[in-house]
Amino acid sequence: MPRIAGVNLPPNKRIEIALTYIFGIGKSLANKILALAKIDPNKRSSQLSEVEVNTLREIIEKQYRVEGDLKREILSNIKRLKEIGCYRGIRHVKHLPVRGQRTKTNTRTVRGNVRRTMGSGRRPSAQKT
């Protein structure tokens, strides 16, 4: 089981898909990395040799920002938006959608799946006699 950027890649998946388990690497970036390393995307991650794993690790760590560094950068960007008090920062503070989505419906995930409709969260009515 190869370990790249602090993530154990699943051994039975194609390396093209297994690389997407690393935060910050999607399918298109995984294909670019594999083309740079000259590795067949259909190869399983358990079939990789040590040399191939080392070249992948080297390419990812030197050229791309992934996992902890990327998460830290994203959080610092959001913190900066909050500090300067711009519209996007205020939306982050209020836990509302930031990118212009509607809020009358369909913002449950941003608001923490709170259901504020009339029937939800009601106590059951008193027992019938």
C-alpha cells in the first residue's frame, strides 16, 4: 500500500483513481501527474514499484500543494476575507452560501442541515383520550 503525502492509497484501485484520495488532487490532475511520471493510469496501486512510488511522491510534494498545506491556505484565505469584512467574508461568518446561491430553499448543508420549516422539530401532540 503506497503512502503519498501522508495518505495511504487503496491497493485495489487503479492508480488514476487512487491518487484522488489525496486532498487537492482530482481526476484531471491525477492524469497530468501520471503523464509526467510516465506511469500507466490503468495500473493498480498495489502493482507500483518502489521507483514509481518515489517518482509520484517527488512530483506531488515538489510541484503541488496538497493535504495540510492546502487546507491551511484555504483557511487563511477565508480568515482574510472575514477580517477585511467583505461580502464573502460576512457570508462565511453567518454560515450562509457564499457563491450566490438562493437561500429560500436548498441551503441546508451550509446551515448545518437545520430544518426550519413549519412541521419539523415539533413535539408530538398530546395523547388522545
